[in-house]
Amino acid sequence: MCTSHDVENETDSNDPRSGYALASTWPNYPADMVFEMGSGVAVDANDIVYLFTRDVEHWAAHPLALKDKMGKSSISMFNRSGDYLGKWGPSGERGFALGAHTLYIEKDGMFWTTDRDGHTVKKYTPDGELLLTLGTFAEWGEDETHFNGPTAVAIQDNGNIVVADGYWNSRLVWYSPDGEFIKSIGGWGRGPGEFNTPHALAIDSQERLLVADLCGGNFHDYMTVPGQIEPYRTKVADDCQHRIQRFTPDGEYIDEWTHILPLSLAAHNKKIYASDQMSNLAILDEDTGQELDRVEKIAIYIHQLAIDSHGDLYTASVYPEHAGEARGRTGPSHRRWSRALTA
């Protein structure tokens, strides 16, 4: 276990961005922690931060994945100071997903994981007991019991579950709290209520559902098997705009915001936090979409972001090599930004 330390003295204090400063040594990885990239991040009610990492990047077409039927993805715990608190889950073992995508902690403390390449969404107790699995592991499809690259999950106030089945399908799927299929909406397209790649979800204070909808096409031949990607998905629509679509809790289209390129979303204190151009963060009014604040270049490929009770920002970044950075513990896989550090 790492000892506590004063993160106040370990920030890029000469480079505050919109009042935020980088905790430059956060987190303090244990010496034996090996992973390729950050994929998901979530914060619980006690401000414990959970990192969902791709420890060995497997995908459906990977020979080892086909043999083992399980990738190497783990969830690690850190406190706000960056101290390592151990692995989360049953016996701290690896193997939560064939391809770690995103991690969520709902209001009652339950944990949710999305496994893009394993085509499942799973619910766990805070102690790591598996309660529910949606989708069929390692089998792709587009029906009530199959996904094709699920990307995100959101839990509504009535307990209903909304899954973004978004990488190689283009739909949202509703389930009851017990996992019974209710309905799906969407389909490939750029019209209202249609999607190319619904990559992230958020629910605002008015229970509106926000969807980060990216322009296709989704080639990804190296991580899929023949026939998994429909041919129409391989061509980007003319004049396609990335957007945030908004829906009622029942899935009726409200409107869309097209001034943001959103890879990830989070709702906090009646504001929407949205990645923009992959590496920047836009803070938006939840009613109008008006940009209230902006933090430039806080991460590389902000794949998921989370906010703690102090308002600190945590990011998980994929594929840092696209910006000339290293994978793993020496690269910018995880970051914490805090306004408290500039005081």
C-alpha cells in the first residue's frame, strides 16, 4: 500500500486551465501494476476512484481471446490523493471483460461494466457479486439478448436500464430493473433518433437522456470477425456532424447539439461535461447546451470521465500512442484535475 502524500505540492501549478490544475503524480500505481491503457473511470460516494483498465488488449478476433473467451481487464481502486487501495471485485482477479469499455456506479452504489468485445453489460454489488448480465457473452447480434459492441449503460430513476449498443449496432435498448427486455430505438442514420455510433450516455437532473453520437464508419476489421460489421457502416455519411442527441426518459427525441465532438459525457450539478475534439472538455448548461466553461487539452482521447464530490475531474484515455505518448503506467492513461489545487 502506498503511503499518503501531499498532492498540493505535485501539480502543474504554472499551467492552470480554466481554474483547474493537474495532479501530476496521480495516481501512484503499485510497482506490479501492468496495463495497456485506461478505458473506464468511476467515483463512488466516498470519493474512491475506480479505474477500468485494458491490461492486455484482446478483441473478438484475437486468437487468444477466441481460445480463452476472456480478456485481461481489471478494476483498481485509488483515493483522491492517489494512494493505491487494491483491486476491486471477486478476489481481485482479472477477467472482468473481453474488452473493457466503460464503468459506472449508480446512486445505490451498484457497479456496472460494459464489455465491448464480449458483448455484455454486467451489474455487480459493491462487494463484487455478479447480479445481472445483459447480452450473451462472446456472441454478437441485434436482438433482445444480443449486443454488437455495447458502449455505455445508464440507470433511470425508475430503475430501468438503458444500454447504448453502439459500436457495431446503432441503437439504444431499454430493460426493466430485472433485465427484462422493454424496447429498442434507433438504427443507422443521421436523422432524429437515429445513430451512427452512440458511444456515451448521461442522464441530467431532469431525467433527460443524452447520447454522444459519433459519425461512422466503423471499420475495425482487426478486432471483429467476418460478417460482424454491416457494409453500410463502412462509409461516413456526407456532411456528417458529431452530436449530442437528447431524449425523454421514454426515448422520444427532443433535440440535438452539434457544436461539440463528444466521445464521453457526464452530468453533474445541472451541467453536462462533454469531451470535445477528444482531448478538450466542454462544460455545458444542461438545458440549452450553452458552453459555460472549457478546459483545453486535459487528456488524450477522453474515453470516459468522472467527477467526485469536490468537483475534481478524472479521465481515462485510450490509445495515447496516437498523440506520441506511451501506453501504460508511464503514459497519460489516467489523470486528475482539481480547482482546489490552484487555491
